[in-house]
Amino acid sequence: MRPDIVRQTDITFIVIVGISFLLLALVTAAMFYFIYKYSRKKNPVATDITGNTTLEILWTAIPLVLVMVMFFFGYSGFKQMRNAPSDAMTVKVTGRMWAWSYEYDNGVKSDTLFVPKGIPIKLELSSADVNHSFYMPAFRVKEDVIPGRKNYMWFDPKEEGRYQVECAEYCGLSHSYMLSQVLVLPAEKFNTWLAESKLKENADTTKMQTDTIKSKQDTLKTK
Amino acid sequence: MSENTHIQESSAAELQHPGYGLYILVWAGLVGLTTITVALAGFNLAGLTVVTALAIAIVKSLLVTNYFMHVRTDSPIFKVFIFVCIAIFLTMIVLTFFDLTYRFPLK
Amino acid sequence: MNNEATIGHAHVHRDDVGSKMGMWLFLFTELLLFGGMFILYASYRFMYPENFKVAAMHLDTLIGSVNTILLLTSSLTVALSIVALQRKQKMFSVFLLMFTVAAGGAFLVNKFFEWSTKIGHGIYPKGPEMANLSDGEVVFYGLYYVMTGLHALHVIVGLIFIGFMIVFILKGKQTFDNHQKLENAGLYWHLVDIIWIFLFPLFYLIH
Amino acid sequence: MDYVSYLDYKGKHKGLLGWILSTDHKRIAILYLVSLVSFFLIAMTIGVLMRLEMLTPGKTIVDPQTYNALFTLHGVIMIFLFIIPGIPVVFGNFFLPIMLGAKDVAFPRLNLLSWYLYIGGAFLVVISLFVGGGPIDTGWTFYVPYSLRTQSNVTLAVFAAFVIGFSSILTGLNFIVTIHRMRCPGMTWFKMPLFVWGLYSTSWIQLLATPVLGITLILIMLERTFGIGIFDPALGGDPLLYQHLFWIYSHPAVYIMVLPAMGLVSEIIPTFSKKDIFGYGPIAMSSLAIAFIGYLVWGHHMFSTGISDTSRAIFSFLTFIVAIPSGVKIFNWVATMYKGSIETRAPFMFVVAFIVIFSIGGLTGLVLGSLNTDIHLTDTYFVVAHFHYVMFGGMGLLFFGGLHYWFPKMFGKMYNERAAKWGLLLFVIGFNTLYFPMFIMGYLGMPRRYYDYLPEYQIYHVISTVGSWILVTGILILVINLIKGLLSKEKYLDPNPWGGTTLEWKVPTPPELENFQEIPTVEHGPYYRDNLIKPENSH
């Protein structure tokens, strides 16, 4: 059974927000009750209370336990995020101003991330220029892409469909347009796509090479 | 809490500095340590190179702060300050190295 | 000057310990300014251990050692000058400070020759030799120029402080029973010395 | 010696010169106040423009390059020119010496120099907009390598930040020496007002953390100017080390902002509850604890950057620890109200609003301190909402709170309290309308610093933008109300309008030039009152 990152993250979120909400409600309710109960009108002279050691210890210790619980949830979920399953399929992701590109093991390149349903995907991230961050909100994962270094992440495409990919680390003029998509296909459909792309790419290679030379000559001319 | 009781005592608290002799002695020590550290650089101490060089540098800087900068005889508050400052600096280094040491292979 | 001092209850408050405390706190900021650089040095050394060793071999240990002795001696003379002033040996104190200035000046001259030699070999940012060096060496020289350059800047500032002190002593503004400014200038100079005590082995000795 | 208020004082210089050359800590505080409020209003206007741009997807009013410059400027001005100096330079300068029973800070001329550096830095920011490559577009974090590549004028802008940082260091240095050396007879460390403890903790952060940022910014300048390879990955540098050094300062900087604000809360609550503070010791110590632990948590800004998994775990753990002392403070504040005799005057209401808003900010911080949720939420609008709740709801709200608390003391004038409360109400409504939808947007995956967005987020952006209009209305009511009070002919010379117990309420209103004709002697703690009922059972 593979860990469910989305569920884990949402559970952590709910646990922390739940505890936080209770604390907030407690503090706010107490405060407003005191303001009402001990108003100048109702209680003209205050009582001289300067502290209480038991209380201080309690409200240091209890929150400490609570935050340790939160830490535990966060950490155990995080460990799963960082341990890609060994049967994961690897895709190389490159970020550059301002587009994402993907490269599969067999050399096929794409600007949409096609993945087969039900197979965990490990992404190897790198950057061609400045910092970017590969973010897929639907899968609750994000890792920064720093030039000169490698980073990785993994996710589990369980359902077919289209999911958003965004750049989450500011990278200049068109940062907000550095979008892409994950397309989760049934396994056999994905395999056909991969094979077809490979064939197409082989056919295109010769053409592409001449194209590159031509475009280089064009740039030189315009300069 | 002498450090708290006010301004007036400050000029009275003027510290008597030690004589020329002690300073010259400290200086001789510093020069001696410099010679040692330069000499040691000639040998191959493998992993210990950095450690010895830094240890000697730390001893030298302790000599300078304690004697030339009078920390030894000054109010203890300065020792506390220096301790806090160094402690925070060291924590910065240690925490940074928790990242560097355990990073997964980069390239 | 303090324009409030013109009315009656001017606070002519002299607080030598406060003044010294202010100076120490300022020294801490200097320490952490270099501290940031030391963190970088440590990190890059950790990342490029071999390259750093190779690059360090190319620095002249002799110049480094001579400079270390110069700074240590100048630190001594500053410390001695305070004793001299306390013993009311005004001119001897001034002489010791002048010696400090001379030693500091010599340090800078050495530094200048050291830098110009390196630059002459094309080893400077964007210099012709830099392209042939490994990443770690480029970073090493980057740190070398920034850290020793920043240190040299501090030497210059320290020398200016001490120059002022010489004038103050001669004009009688710093005297045997009122010399906190001289003490502070001394503290600054010792800090410059301490920083060099660490820069020296880190750049010249760790082979 | 007759009483002459610092406002009426006629010295060597007349008019404006009497202000900008004065080394009196109170006049310097007013100089800061005027400058800070101006910068705040400028940055607020920029913020409103940004919200307006986000009203619809695609272009609404500006193009992307302008938008990028706008959010950078909004951040740089708000953070370096308003929030970080904020409470210390205005209220710290004005009240620290008075609260300690001193005539001025330890180094009055250095104090004035700090203001000049601050204004000089601000001036450089303005110049950087018009020379070189134009307005900086890197975000206030100046992350490399983008800040090394962009054509905009990063070099001058980071130099400006460096100069302002230097001003901040000098203020911190000045305050530490003042607190150590200038306490009046009888004022031991644990008889200092809690605001002073807040300033003391803050000052240490300013002193020890700012230089690290200073050198980092200098390195950016050197890299851009001379091509030195320190951070540039093309030359073997590591951009993550830049982020480490940047956050080594910039995380503690959050506490530079919030600790004095917390100190102010600890002043206002006892004053209006008419009783001693609950848990003086724990509140004072928690300030120091926050300051210290605050140095150890910077890595939580980098959870998704690819720092080692071990360090992510350590930083997350420490981040949770730093929440404890903040919690202790909040519990003690609320406990102070227990069996008090509470007057719900305007300054007190600011504190009530603060406790709720700041708690939301702090508690959502726990979501971001936790590793897996942070991975999802970092660099989204969730973070934007969180830090606005903490900084604007913390320091910003209390800046106005402090202004309302000390306004009569500072100027010998009074504002309209009804208007202040209405302004505050609009502030709170607008604030939550503006920032709360951002939490939701963030969870849904709207990244920050986006000029354009997908249509599904529009509804939240619209609500948020409408909130910004309400918030601005509230702020304008507050500011105009204060200015009206200031300009009114009617003097308000009551030395102690709220019934405060600290030393500033024992000097005439407005304070005279050197605060005290005779240095006072202190016998009791700062919030001691002798008319209180003794508790039935000593808890």
C-alpha cells in the first residue's frame, strides 16, 4: 500500500487547524467574557492578582504537548513525501524562464506532463536559469528548482484527469504564466502516446537539426 | 548588580591597567603561537589541519580579548555579552551545517 | 553639538562604562558582519575541500605571516599607549600610536602588493585566469578578495580612528584620567587584529 | 526651573531646524513618526493598487513588469521602512528614557544619526526607482540568481536596505546601553515596564542579526558590480546559501517587529484593567526566549527549497517550540483581565483586536511550521495571509494602538474617541475581508507574486479587493481623526488620562525637554496599584 500524500497532508491540516481553532475560541471567549464580567461598571475595583505558577506551568506544558503532536503529524507525512517508492517511473523536469519541459527515460520530450494512472512518478528537477518551484496543488507537493543543484519529488496519479502545474517561486516577468499541466492517462493510452512520440521524435530529429541551424542563421542575420 | 547602580561610580570604577611588562609578555606569546601555526602548516596533519589551526587562532584571540581588550578585569557583563554573541554565531553555523551535511547528492 | 546643552540643566553625563559598552556592542555587529562571511567560507570549504586546498597553496604564506606579526605588534603598541597615557607619559603614548599607524600602514602596503601580484596573474573576478580555474577555486578567490578587502577597509578605518586619537592626546582632549575614546579606538583596533588572526590560517595555512 | 514642554522649547535653532538638528529623544521620535506614517501611507497605496490589479484575471490596471515592481516596493517599504523600525524608533525613542527615569538615551547624537541614516536609506530607495534599470523587481527577498540577472536597479536598492539596516543597528545598540546604564535608582531589571523588556529583546536581535543581512546585501552589490562568484551558480556559488544568510536575519526580523508590539500590549492591558499584570516574570522571560529561539528557526522559510531533510525536521521542530512563549504571553494577557476593572477605551480595543487577529496569524503559522502542510502551502497566498495577520495585524495594528494610547502624552492634544473606535471597527472588518480569503485561495493552490491567475480564483480576489477598500477607509478615518486632534486648538494637559502606572504618566503632558527635573526613585513594580482588593485565596 502506497502512502497517500494528499490525504496525509489534509489530515495534518485538519488536525492543526482544529486544535488551533479550539485554542482561538477558548482565548477569545475568555477574553470577551472577562471584558463583559469585569467591566468598570460591574466591577469598580480590581482584585490584586499578580500571577499563578501552576497556571504558568500548565499553559506552557499543554501547548508544548499539542505542538509536538502537530510536529509529529507534519513530520511523518513529510517523510513519505521524500521517499519515492522504488517502482516509481522517473521523469526529468526542467524549469526555465518561463516554461516547464519534461523528458522521459526514452528521450521523449514534452511540455505537458503525461503520466500513466496508478504508477507513482518521481520527478527529477533542475533549472536552466533562475530559481523556480514545481508545484502541483492537486497532489499537495512542491519543490524548488535551484540552478546548479538537483532536487526531486514524487506523486501518485490515482485518478485520470488534468491537473494544474504552477511555478511557485518568483522568477521574473512572466512568472504567473509559467504554467503547465499533468495529464493522467490510463496506462495503455500512456504507453501508446510514449511510443508514438518516440517514433515522431526520431523522424523529427533530422528536420529539427536543420531547423536549428536555420534559425541560428536567422538570428545572426537580424543581429 | 553593580552594573545597574548608576553613572557616578563609572569614573571611580576606572580600572587599573597592568604594566608594560605583562602586555609585552602577551605579545611574545602571540608571536610564538603565530610561529607555531605557520610551522605546523608545513606538516601534513590530515584531518587535524583545520582543528589545530583554529585552536591556535582561538587561543590567540582569547589572549587578545582577555589582556589587550581587558575583558579579564572588566565587569563580568562583558563576558556575558561576548558569550551570547559567540553562542548565537555558533548556532548559526551549526544549523547551516545541518543542511549542508545531510543534503542529498547534488550533481 | 548638542543644542540642548545650551539651556540650564544640560546633561553633562559622562559614563565611561556605557561608552565602552556601546563600543563592544558595535564590535559584535562587526564580528557578525564577518561572521556571515565565515559561514560562507565554512560552507564552501565543506563543498569544495580539494579546490580550496589547491587555491590556498597559491597564497604567499610569508606575506601573510609578516602581516600577522605587524598587526599583533600594532595591537601591542595600542595597548601600551593607554598605559603610557595613564602614567602621564603623553609623548610616549603618542609615539606608540604613531608606531601603530606605521605598522598598520605597512600591513596595507603588503596587502597591496599581494593583491597586485594576484591581479597581475589574471586572478581576479572576470579576470583571464579565472576561466581556467575550478568552481571551488573561483569561489575561494571570491571569498579571499571580499574578506581580505573588507578587513583592509577596517584597517583603514581603524587607522583613521587612531589618527584622531593622536590629535586628541596632543590637544589634551584625551588625558590620563579621561581617555575612554582612546580605549574604544584600541578596542576597535584589537578587533581588527582578532579578525585577521582567523583570516590568516583560513586563507594561507590550510593546505 | 520652570516647566517647558519639549514641543514649545526654543533652542539654538528655530522652526524645522529645531527639529531635524535636535538630539532630544522625543523630537527624534516625532521625526520618525512623521516619516514612518508617510512611508506607510505610500506603501499602503501601492498595496491598494496591487489589489486593484488582482480584481480581474489578466490586465486590470498595470502591466506585469509594473506589478512586479509594485509588490517589491510594497514589501521593501513596508518591511524596511515601516515594520522593522516601527515601534522602537517611535515609541521606544519617545518613551524608553521616560519609562526608565532617564533624561535621554545613552547616545543622543547617535540617535539623531540613526534617523539620518534611515532617511538617507529611504532617499536611496526613491533614487533607485529612477536611475539605472529602474524600479527593482525581485521581490523584497532579493533572491539570487534572479537578483544577479535582472536589469532593474538591484544594486542601489540593496544598498539602501543596507543603510537602513545600519540605522536599525545603531538604534538597537543605543537602547541596550540605555537600558543597562540609565535606569533610575530603584529600577531593577524586574521593575522595568514590560515594553522595555520587549525593546531590550528586540535590540539584541537588531544588533546581532542585522549585520548578517548587511554583508549578504553587500555581496549582492559586489557580485553585480564586479562579477565576484559567491552566490552565482554559474561561478560555483550556491543560491541556497544566500537564502540561509538572508533568513538568518529576516526571520529574527519578524520578532524585531512583533516583540515591541507585544510589549505595548503588556502596557495597555494593565492600564485599562486597572490592575497589576498577570505573570510579569513569564512575560518578560518569554520576550527573551522568543528573541533567542527566533535565531534558530530561519530554515522554515526554506522547507521546499531542497535543503536537507534532516535540517527541515530540525527547523520544523524548533519552529513549533517558538510558538510556546508567544502562547504564554497571550494567556497571561487574558488572565490579566480576570477580576480586573476594565475600561473599554479606544487603545484597549486595539489590543482586543490584536489578540484575536494576531492569534489567527500565529496559529496559521503552526500550519506553516508543520512540514508536509508547509510543502503544500509555502509560496502561496496562504503565506501572504499568514504574514499579514502576524505583521500587519501584530505590529501594524499595535502601531496605531500605541499611537492612540500615547497620543495625549506625546502631543498634549486629544482625538475623538468615538471616531477612533469606528475607524478600528472598519479596520478589523476590512482586514479580515481582505486577508481571510487568501487563506482559502492559498489552500486551493494560488501561488503568490502572480500577476495573473486562473479564473476559478477570481471570486476570492474580488472579495479580497473589496476588503482592501474597507480597510483603507478604516485607516484613513484613524489617521484623519488623529490629525484633526493634533490640529485642534484645545489642549489636553491631563498627565494621566487612562490611569497608567508607569513613569511616563507621572511627568507633565507633554513631557518637558529633559523629562525629569529630578531623577525619580522607584519602589514598586511598574504596574503596582495600592488600592486593589486582596484576593480571597492566594492562588
